[in-house]
Amino acid sequence: MKPTHIEHIGIAVENLDEAIKYYENILGLKCYAIEEVKDQKVKTAFFMIGQTKIELLEATETDSPIGKFIEKKGQGLHHLAFAFDDVDSALKSAGEKEIRLIDKESRPGAEGLKIGFLHPKSTFGVLTEFCGKK
């Protein structure tokens, strides 16, 4: 199973409003969506550049994955997301190839996508997300 494209680059930020200002005022991008994903305790903002999205992630609670990430590593690159036609099949295939999975099955993510993560210890230090509509 092969990804169709890079879906987005996830960046952890402490203050979503301040980060949005940077991407809009300095880089000239336009935030096209802000969304809260309650079960992941995160608020997201999306920008499009070419055919790739940038997703800014702000923790809504300190004990969330993003909150813990920022506490441990600070703001910055959080994950790289690849699009797949079938997320569950892609996760299963990665698991069969002895990749450590954070999610064995997809779960709901921002923008109505199904998502699943691979553990960075199996992916050369890069938290990797598989996502797609199915």
C-alpha cells in the first residue's frame, strides 16, 4: 500500500492565535479552517500551500498528546501525515511489517478524516500519521 500524497505537516504551538498571525501576516497564507477535536484535546488551524496542508495544533488541556509534546520538546514539528486510499489497510500493512503502531485501527480526526499514527521509534524519530477518507 502506497501513500497518494503528503496530506499535511503538523506543527505543535502554544498559542494558536499567535501562530495563525505568523502564517498569515509573514508568510501570506490564509487560514481556511479552525476546528476542535475534543477526543484528542486539541484545537487545529489549517493552511494550504500548493497541494499540501499545514496543520497547527494547540492543546486544549495540558495532559493531551500535544500538551505533553510541547512540555517535553517545545513548539515545533509534531508529525508528518501521508494520505492513503484506505487508512485501516495501510495501518494493518505497516503492522504486519513490524512497525510499532500507536493506532491499530483508524479513528476520527480533523476535517472528517480517518487517522492513525505510527510510533516514532519505528519511523526514524518522525511521528507518522496515516489519514484518508476511508
